[in-house]
Amino acid sequence: MNHNEEVPDFLGGLGDMLPADVLKKVNELLEQLHRKDKDHPGSPVFIYAPGSQYVDKQFNIGAQPKPESLPKGKGVDSAEASKSLPDVLATDKAMVLWRKAQRAGYVDEHYQPLLSRTQAALLADAMAERLGIKEKWKVFEGLWHRKYMRSDYNLALSQQQSYEFQDELKRLFA
């Protein structure tokens, strides 16, 4: 790799690429890793750009295909759900909500969120409200291997786009 001391932003091997182009290349690399590394359970990878809040791209390295790539009519299997979901999230009523969330692309076939942390917290709140789950943060933090979902939820309530997402959830779960 070449290094030019006079040009601090020079990235050897990447030429005069703009930061957005560099991020695009990184995203392509992550997609290739995702396809090749099927033996390890998925873990979210978020790409952040200096000076920006969030690049709208999330990859679950080693995860299965997204729900929209599943055949229509296929959804979450109740028998399979009982093995990996807490009892309060494996009821018939819950499975209807999971199927809707899966078809909308909000969760994958392993019930893991395909959303930002704040949107996932809003999804958890909406599901818990419809299912009458009192200890919603404990239940969803355990399922999604996350902490501080209550804080994520509070942050979501301070963001304008969260209101639009809450409206989407109301329509979806109606």
C-alpha cells in the first residue's frame, strides 16, 4: 500500500474514492463475508461514517436469508418456535404477530430483529402490548441478546421517524 504524507486523506489502493464509495466497498465486502461464513451464528454489523449518525445498512454475518426471500405462505412454524422462543412469545396469537413482522422484513426466521435498535424496541413494545407481556424488556432482551432496550425505546420516542414507524406497526398488527 502506498502512503502519501502530503495528502492525509489518501487511502493507498483506493485512489480518489469518496467516503461514500469506500463505505459501499466495505458493504460489498461484508455481503461477501455473509455469504461465505454460514457456519457461525449471525451477529449484527453496523457501518458508521465519520460525521454521520447511521448508514442505513445492517448485515447479520452468517445469518440466514431475509424473510422477503422466503416463499410466500411460509412463515414461522409454531412447533419450531416453541424450541427457541420464550413461552409468552410462542403462543398462537404471538405466532400471528411473528409472521406479520417476518413478512414485513422486521425480523428474520430466527425471530431476530432486522431493524435499528430503536425500531426493534418499538417493535418489542408493540408486540408486548398486544400479547399482554408485563416484563417486556426482560423477555425481549433475553431473546435478542440485548441490553438497555428500555433506553432504546425512550430514545425512539424522541425521534420524529419513530412516530411513523409506530403507525406502521399499528397497521401491521391491526
